[in-house]
Amino acid sequence: DSEWIPRDIHRKIGDVAGSLVLEARENGMHDASGILFKVADEMQTFDFYEADINNWDIANKVSDLLLQSTGKDVCCTSEPVNAPDFTKEDEGTAPAQTSSHPESGMAIELPEDPFDKYQFLQQALDGRLGQTVVSHAVLVSLGFNPVPDAVKGEMSYDSCEVDDSRWREFGAVPDFFEGAEAIEYLDTCLQRELEEQNKREEDLDALIEALYGEQALKVAREGGDEEFVRRETCVKWLHFAGGY
């Protein structure tokens, strides 16, 4: 009601969305992306005729409020009025690993908590995370072992545990934001992973739209922003094959 003209349908939408979130939590679903897709999927049949929004608008708002309830900064949403406390660690779950994602050559901590991972993908896609951090996350997901040098203030990577020998043939650490070879091969690896799971790249569009916004995504793709294309490929890889 703080963003739209107050209508009775808003209460019905909130009740349904709230019940879906609680149902997800009760069934052991704790990651923001999983809850987002559940809300979007199950509200497809909801009658939004009297509203100015759709199921994806609601799902995105739910994910924002969940992240906000854990103390995370999100863009363009009001404070939750009576949101449940999601900051308590579930029994048997390790505490979330917090990180400021420093843009430097030294050790970069990557997120472990599902909500932190979802926010990481958002920031990796929209540019709030620098290229160094995004590349680091992709390299680690491929099996590269980061070796920080405290004296030189630089980060090097050991490729001994990388399963795909093609990555070791690059000679230097792959750079996903310079040149075409590394990002093109990452896309090849993504297509291979998708094919093995009988998925198509289009199946990831719903996630990208949720992370970036439908209209913003359309503008970015039509504008031919090369850096955005590279970020999108990295985010798709991290989500589908990197455990994010």
C-alpha cells in the first residue's frame, strides 16, 4: 500500500505470498532464490486482474524483504513492517560467512550462506561487485586454489585441482573481463553443463530477470553492453554450476 493505491487485493496477495514463504521454510527451504522461484511459480494462477503487478513482481519483493530481514542492504524497497526474524541460524547450520568483498589482490572471502550467495549474484550482475571479485568466484568454482601473497599484496592461483585440463592450457590465470578466450570457454562449459542436465540457457532467464529486473535486463541486452554480457555469463555459471 505504500507504493500503490491501497486495494483489498493487496491484502490477498500478501496473505498468499506470506503463506508460501512460511510453507517453504517449514519444508526446509532456506535459500532466497529457491523461495523466489516457489512464490513466482505457485502464484502464476493467482488472479492479478485488480492489481498492477504480476507473480514475478511479488517474488522479487519477497526476496528483497527476506534479504532485508537478515540485515542485508537492498535497493528500492520499504522496511518490512512485521517480517519474521530470519537472522537466527537453523540448528545444525554453520554461521554465515560475512565479507566486504575487498577489491584487492589479497584474500577474498566468498559467501557461504544461501541469502548471501543470492545477494552476491545480484551485485555481481549489476556491477556493485568489481571484476576482480567476480572473476575470483568463478575461478574458485572451477577448482582454482587461491594463494594470497601478503608481501606483494597479490593473488595467485594454483590450477592443480582444476578438473578441466583446458583451463590449465591458458598459460596464465583466465581473465573473464579481458580478451575473448576465457569468457567464451566459460560459456562453452556452461552450455555443456546445461546439456548434461537437459536444460536450456533460456531456463536461466527467469533468475537473471529476478536479479536485475525485466526492463533493465532488456535495455542492457539491447544496448550491447560487453561488460554486462560477461557478468551475465559469470552469474549464470556461478548459479548453475558453481553452487550459488
